[in-house]
Amino acid sequence: MLTAAVRNGWTRCRLLLQPVATGIRQLSEKRCATTAAQQNWQARVDLAAAYRALDQLGYNEGICNHLSLMTPSADGSGAELMLLVPYGLHWSRVRASDLVGLDAAGRVVEGNGRAETSAATIHRPLHEARPEAKAVFHLHSPYATALSCLQDSRLRMVHQNCLYFLSSIAYDLDYSGVSVQDSEGARLASCLAPDKTCLMMANHGYLVLAGTAAMAFHYSYYLERCAMYQLLAMQTGRELKELDPAFAKAAQQDMLKFAERDGEQFFRAVQQKLRDEGSDFDK
Ligand SMILES: [Zn+2]
């Protein structure tokens, strides 16, 4: 049984602590908003860097292929937005502040401009189907796209970099026209088994899903490079020298062991290169 003194003590404590609790809650809310704003800005900087760097590499085509990245809303509301280049802005001009944020309904709720139709129809359903994939990069780069135009568009294990994709690549063999329906993103997602993170899209290009912009950049870069090596080797007309499957499986483990570290470092180096060149991607 509680004594009157203890009861009075608790009451006094509760009264004394009430403003403290309110202060902590306000501080916590403020901190959440600040953290969300910081995460949002970092996501913007990373995505803008990816647009700029992939443009420099010649991996984009026109203005209708896209890179998207999920991020907390900057206002700290807890909503998760999909960042995207606004329709009509060239990849070579993208700045962090230019990106638009789309809510779950596909409405632009951050930034100015609108999303291109196929960007919304391809990317949004993919993010929904694969919530672990914070980044979805869709590219029409020359060699990988050329590979997607072949009857047999398999990425052959002919170079060590191909090992990145030994177990992660899938193929969509049914080109279904320009993407204007939400169902296209869902269809593409259905082509990707849970362990697959890259999709060769017949007669079109490719998709890379990753947890961060850095890793989506890393794998986008190397998939194009692998396609380049394969097609250049095929152009000689001589027989391809594929890696022994058992050896490839073992060697893949070594590649993947350092993939995250190398991917992050590569992306930071790319951003430094952009800064050294005077790029305003981070503005
Ligand atoms: Zn496309």
C-alpha cells in the first residue's frame, strides 16, 4: 500500500517533470524534423550527383529515362517521398534543389515541376514492390541497351566485373511498349525474383535496384561496362571465353565481399570529381 507521502511525492514529481517531458517531446520532434531534413538533403545531393555523373558517362538518353531515390519528407511529417528529376530538365543540369518529391499517390509535394509519366509508372510501383530498394536507376546506356536488342540478351560471364551480376540479373523478354500505365511498373517488378536486383529489359534498356544511390550507381556503371566488354569481344567474331561456372560462383563471393565498401568509395570519389570540376549538383 502506498503511503500518502509517496503518493504526494509522485504527484510532485509528475508536476515537476511535466514541462521537462513536454520540452523533451518538443526537442525530439524538432530533432526528428532536423534529421529528416538532413536525410532529405543528403538524398537530394546523392541523386543529383548520380544524374550528373551518369550523364557525363553517356549512360542516359534524352530526358525519358530516370533515377529515383526514396527519402523522408523534409518537413519531418514522417512521409516517405520518391525523389526524381522534374520533367524536361536535362541530366547535365540537375541540382539537389531541383529534384521533385512525389508522395504515395504520385503527387509532387516537394519542389517545382512535374514527373514524367513513365517515370511515375515505372519507378513508383517498383519502390512499392521492393521497399528495400531505396534507389531505382533506369538507364538506356549504349552497350547494355544494345545487348537488350539481341535475340539472346544474356550477360555472359566473360569478365570479372560480370561476377557482380552472376546471381542478381533477371530478364524481361517481353517488351510491352512505352510505359504509361502503373501496371507496367508492377509487371517489371514481377520479373524480378526477390534475390534479383538488375533487370535487362528487352528492346529497351535496364533497371538497377539498390539500397542506396551509391550502390545503384556502382551496379549501373558496371553493368554497362560488362555489356561493353561482351559486345566488343563478340565483334571480333572469335569465341567468347566464359568463366568456369564453379569458379565463377566462388570468385563472386570475393567480389561481393567488398562491393559495398567499393561502391560507397567510388560514389564519393565521383562526387569529389564533380566538385573539383565546379559542378553545382549539390546546390
Ligand atoms: Zn526507358
